Amino acid sequence: MSDTTAGLIQLGLLLAALAAVYRPLGDYLARVFSAEKHFKLEKGLYRLFRVNPDAEQRWPTYAAGVLGFSFVSVVLLYLLQRLQPLLPWDLGRGPVSPGVAFNTAVSFVTNTNWQSYVPETTMGHFVQMAGLTVQNFLSAGVGLAVAMAVTRGFVRAKTDRLGNFWVDLTRGTIRVLLPMAFVFALVLVALGVVQSLKAGVAVTGPDGSGSTIALAPAASQEAIKELGTNGGGVFNANSAHPFENPNAWSNLVQLFLILVLPVSLTRAFGTLVGHRRQGYVLLGVMGLLWAASLALIWFSEAHASNPAALAAGASMEGKEQRFGIGLTSLFADTTTGTSTGAVNGAHDSLSGLGGGGPLLNMLYGEISPGGVGTGLYGILVLAIIAMFLAGLMVGRTPEYLGKKLGRREVTCAAIAMLAMPAVVLLGSGTALLLPGTPGALGNTGAHGLSEILYGYASTGNNNGSAFGGLTATSGWFQSSFAVAMAFGRFVPILAVLCLAGSLAAQRKVPETAGTLPTTGPLFATLLTGTVVLVAALTFIPALALGPIAEALA
């Protein structure tokens, strides 16, 4: 079977699996976040933490809950790493250095999972499980909660209440993430993914030399790593490691886990707003952007014209033989189209345009289809911008889903949209001016610029993948990436919660003959054009000096 055929078969199976669960899972998500009854376990947690689950919150209170919870999570995760020698299953590994511990704490709490360390030699099993894996659940739960709060902003009218953050976080974690991750952890174990509390296993080579292969509780972290669009690996090679991703079936399961919640949330959105075609349009735009990037990456890798590829007959540098070009391209597109950041190959080894595809996915704002929760509220922000532009063209006050989009709403949407470009461009520009930056690059010229741009795009978009040529262990990169992750996560959250509060306070506006329909191809085209236009106006100069220049060289 050829590499292309294998890739197309896996692509077909992936799309079929997503189509099969889209309706039931999407409707289940809608029921989870609209139900009035609480589970007994949830009630126990509310009593323990003194939360009134029936008290709804205004947007500033909801936002304060998000920020306060995230701050406490950063502190606790930082302390776990620094106190590692005092904890069980430390495997004899010392305390994590302050800079790495801070960067990692911010990284996992913001759902970025950027790793500037070697996991199998730095983290013990207890920190991996009680620290990093727990945050994989909770950071994804925060994204789900914010997406539901924004959805209520469109659903509700003449109220200042958006729900209860603690209830949304608890339900998303207990009713969605935990059961799905548990089931798929068992599936991954059955497919050969390692699940062990041993430090490693000793092996002896044919010549009598010995070595130790690291082991870890990988399957349990792998399931939520992908399901929660987290991406941080237990092993340094991430999903290219045979203990994390041993074969084509495990690769298919991981791709499915990455996409299933962001895709199904569009169905949940349509169900909650009372018009499922609204969700279908958003899904169509997400799918179109994802497919276009996949075509670009796959074609570029299959027809690479650099000297190494021409000499070898294929562009296989940095790719696993068991996956090949097709499955590597599919994984690269999926992991950067969402906010996952897991990799089954080296993105630094991709061709000029092949590496530009994952980079462009992130510069769209990771809405194709985006992360758990973040993809939904990210594309809703761009839908509001699109309707605002349409209103300017026809001289009419824009409306979306029965809500007028005035100065306050458009300002909030603009802040949410511009936070990421500010982080990426300011961070990359500053890094280029520093004298120590060239020493951190694995390549010079256009590819070196792409490494820097990719690093800030990844952290600013809470993705976490990297061009492997960049050594990000210096004080500057540790601190600036941490700031980029926090800024890229919490500024948009604050902006969209403010937007949701403003929308919920409005009354519903009835549709008239002048209302632009938002359920057909016209709006889908307008939204797609807005996404591409915003990214092009913002990043084309940087892309022209990086991946485009490399492709034309």
C-alpha cells in the first residue's frame, strides 16, 4: 500500500468517525450545560468548596472565577515541581529549576503545554499525574466553561447573568472529559501505548552494552492530552515516540480525540441557540480552512524540491517511517488547526510551504476547528467582525443571532481578535533584536525567522508545538513565552466574557428583510474571507520573510 493510499484511508476513517459522533455528542454537550439537576458527586464538591451552584454570575464575577482559579493552579503546579524530591514517585529527580517550573506551570494552566525540558529526565511520575495531567483536564474544562458562557450571551435576553463558572467547570470535567478520557485511555492501552509506574526498563544490545528505556503512565495522560487539545507529551518525542503512538490505529484514535470536541461543540452551539444550521455554517468554515491547510501541507511534502528530498526520492527527514508523509501531514494540520500542539513528526523538517501550513493555522487564531471551547468562541468573535464589516458595506447596524452589534460588542471582539497578533509580532520583533537570539536558532536565514515566528505563534495561540530548531531554554525565551501564553489565553477570555455580558443584556431583535442571513453560503463566504483577510493583513510581511521566502529560494 502506498503512503498516499494509507493517508487517504486514514483520512476517510477519521471523517467517518467524526460524522458518526457529531450529532449525539453535540446534543449531549448541550444537555450537560443546560441541565438544571446536579449529580451527587458534584453536590459534594460544591459543599466542600462552599459554592452555591444555583447562584448565577455576572460576567465580571465569572471572569474573576476564571482568573482566580487559574492563578491558584499556576502556584500549585509551580510548587509541585519545585518540591518534587519530597513527593512519591520522584524517581530520584531533583527539583525543577525555577525558570522551567514557572514556564511549565503557566504553560499547562493556559492549555498550551509548551515544554522546554525533557519530560522523561525532568518530571517524576507524581508530578506528571497529579500536576500536569490534572491541569490537562482543568484547563480544557475552563475552555468549555467560557464557550458556554459566550453561547448564553446569544441565547439569553435582558439579563446580566451568564451562568456559574464553578458549575460549568465541574460539569465539563466530570460529565465530559473524565469519562471520555477514561474510556480512550483503555483503548490506547489495548493498542500498545505504555502505562507503567516504573522508571524504565533495562535492555542489552547485541554487543553486550546496556541502556535503560524510560517508561511512564503514558496512556492515561495521552488520552486527555489529545481530548483536551493540550499536547504535552510524557516523552520528549511526543506522539512520534512508539510508547505514546505505536501504530496507525493509535494515530487514528489520537487524531479523532483532538478533533471530536471542537467539532461537536458547533452542534452544541446550534442546539443551544435554537437553530442548528448556525452551527453547521461555523463547522463548514472550520472544515474548509482545515482542508485547505491539509492540501497545502500534504502537497508541499509530497512534492518537496529541496536537495535532500530530491536525493532521497521523498521528503522523509523528521518523519516516522510508520506514518510517512500522508499521516504526518494530517497530524501536523490537525494539531495546529486546534490548540493541541502534539506532533508525530518534526515540524522543523517540513518544507518551506509545508511548514508554512501549520504556522498559518495558528495565525488564523486556531479556529480550524480550534481548541476545546476556544475554537468556538474564537470563530464567534470573527463572525461578529464579519457582520460588522457587512454592516459597514450596506450602511446598516450589524446584527448576529438576533443581537445588535454596537460599539461595545465590536470593541470587545476586536480586543479578543488583536491580542494574539500583538503577542506574536511584538515578541518575534523583540527576539530578533536581541544579540543572543542567533545562538538559539538551529538555522539561519528565512528558516531561522520561521523558527522564531512559530515559537511566538505557538505560545501566543496556546498551541505548544515547536519548530525543533529553536532552543528556548534561555531566560528571555522562558519568560517571554510565559507572558505570551498568559496574555494569549486570558486577554481574549476577558474580552469574550465582556462581549457575552453585553449580548445577554440586550433584547432579541426580530429578523427583517434587511437582516443578512447567517445560515447560508453567503455568510460562510463572508466569514471565511474575514478570517483569511485578517490573517493576511496582519502576517503577510512576516510570512513573506519566512516560509514564503524559503519556498521560493
